[in-house]
Amino acid sequence: MADTDAVAGRVYVWLGGSLWIGRSSGTTTMHVHHAIQITLVLEGSVQLKTPPDAEWTDYQAAVIPSHLHHTLRSSRAVSALIWVEPESPEGHALLDRFGSDGIQRIPEALY
């Protein structure tokens, strides 16, 4: 993360993915990664946006597909960020459910 005030938490890694839980403040630079990102806000708020001129949008839970440029900002939010390799069985299930066209909001009924 760039331009962040603070990031602190725990990381758990397994074959095909990882889970990052912690509190963060600040704004990331526009970036992209191979893994599918699941963002779950546990406390506070998180906003996401994609280029070129998208506006900031609040999310409590979202799926960011592989290779999608995006940025995230938060103010002392506690979040769980899960990264899943798209080639894994879990990655295939996420693609089947949420597709690969932009940030997808996870319905409240699912979390």
C-alpha cells in the first residue's frame, strides 16, 4: 500500500490463497494483482474505485477479479482481505459466481 497512514494485522497463507486481517487507514495507489481479491469490512468503511474516472463507492463486501486495476481507501477500517488464485478450485467457484467484469458487491445474505 502506498500513501497509507498505518496498516497492522495478521496474515494467514495456504496453497492457493491468503487471508489478511487488520486495521488500515489511507489510500492505496492504483494497482493490479493476479489473485482474485475478496474484501470484507468488519468495522468502519472501505471505498473502492477502478479507472479511468470511476467514483469512490462504499463496500461492506466485494469481489475484485484478477487483473482489474483498482484502488482502496479506508479510515481506521478493520477488514479481512482474502486473495485467491484464479486457477484454484476456489478461484473457479468465485469466477462462476461473480464473473470477471468489474468489482462485484457481495450480497449481504452471503456474509
